[in-house]
Amino acid sequence: MTGPIHEPRTIPSCLCFPEHGPAIIFLQAAPPGRTVRLAMKENKRSARMTDFVMPVAAVALLMVFAAGCENDNGPDPVYADLRGNWTGYYEAPGRHEDLTANITQEGSNLVIETSLTGVGQNFTGIITSDGKIRLTDSYDGETWTSYGEVSSHYVRIRDYLFDPDLGADSPEQTIYLSR
């Protein structure tokens, strides 16, 4: 706008105060030399400020809004729901064994207990919001990771059995779970 303001203009703004929640603020512009009224709709408090204080107050309100309302990193991540009982099988070179499993999940944290004995019996680890699993086998401390898609109906985790003679062609052990 150019030129002097002859009529008061009200500009509604929404602010968030961490300790009290959102509040509606009405900023009113006025001609130079006049006072401006700031009223908070939620608690009916008001204050009078001069034109000199108005720019400072606007910056302060902007800082409160930026610091108080944007203090999180967005919505909580969504993880595939893996909790519950599963059936499946274990495969390693020269071995195939049917199994059952129970997965306990709290947010991204996972505990998997299977009917296997020794390797592949108990795991702890995490699932990321993009569906990747990283587990540690409590028997030997090996890291197992998901391979392919992870969903609430299908999980495949595996561990490479590194053989220095085979290098990248080393065999793997895999657990397939479904429900």
C-alpha cells in the first residue's frame, strides 16, 4: 500500500504459544502518531503500543511463532506393524527348517523370537520408516538386515556367511516370515 492509512486495517494472525497453545492475534494498522491495539482473542487481554513499538512487536511475534509452533520435525514416522505371531522357515547352505516367530514392536524398536535354537533364535533391532530392518542376533552378534519389501504380512531377513575364498559370492542364511 502507498500513501497514508486513513482507516484502521485489521490483520488476523494465528500464533502458537508452547505453554498455552494457539491464539488468534489481531494486528491493527493506524496512521502515524496514533496508537495500535493488539488483542488476543483467546484470553481477551489487550495492550496498547505506539507506532514505534509496532515493528519490534511484529518481529517478536514472528519469533514466538517460529520458535513455539515449529519445534517438532513433522508428524511421527509410520512403521509397518509387525507385532504378533508369524510362521516361516530358515534357510542356510545345506539346511532348511520350518519355524514360528513372535515379533514385539514398540515404535521403531523390534524384538524377534523364533523357534530356532542357536543362530536366528533371538534378535533385537529397529525398523525404519521406509521399511528397512536392521537386527542383531543375540547368539553370535551378527547383523541381519531385511531384503526386499517389509510389510505387515511378509518379512525376509538375511545374514551373509562370509567366506574369504568366495568373496562377494559368499552364501547367506535367510529367515522368511509371513502371516
